[in-house]
Amino acid sequence: MARRCWLVERTYTDRDTIVLVYATPDGERSYRKELAGSMLGRTTVTAAVTVDDDDLEPVDDETTRRRYAAEADHVRADHEPDDPL
């Protein structure tokens, strides 16, 4: 089964890598995607992606789950799934 996940976090590392975290609306599960900084201009980062259950990781920390759920709600309220962010 696949689930829609919403962009909840974007970080930049000192290795010129962008880390995108998408989470389920309840914040219980997440999907992490890393992009080389040079790829950002050639890749469209969207508000949501569809992720297979096998590729989702549990979010163990309660504070992080609540933050992901709140951010997913915010993104869902303001954007369509295919909107570029």
C-alpha cells in the first residue's frame, strides 16, 4: 500500500546536500530523501509525494511526531500535493 506524505522538513548539510523529510498526516511515519545541492535546480520539490509503506520509517519521538503532524496539516491546508515548494 502507498500513502500520501507531506513535506515537513527541509535541511541543508555542510556536504552540499538537501535533506527532505515527508511525513504521513498523523506524523507517525516519515520518508527521508537526500538530494545533492546541484540537483535542486533540476528537481521539483513538491508539497506531497506518494510513498510505499515499505519505504516509510516510524517516528519514535513524540515531540517530532507532533511537529510533523502540525507541519503536514499546515502544508495540506495551503498547498495542493503537486505544488512546488
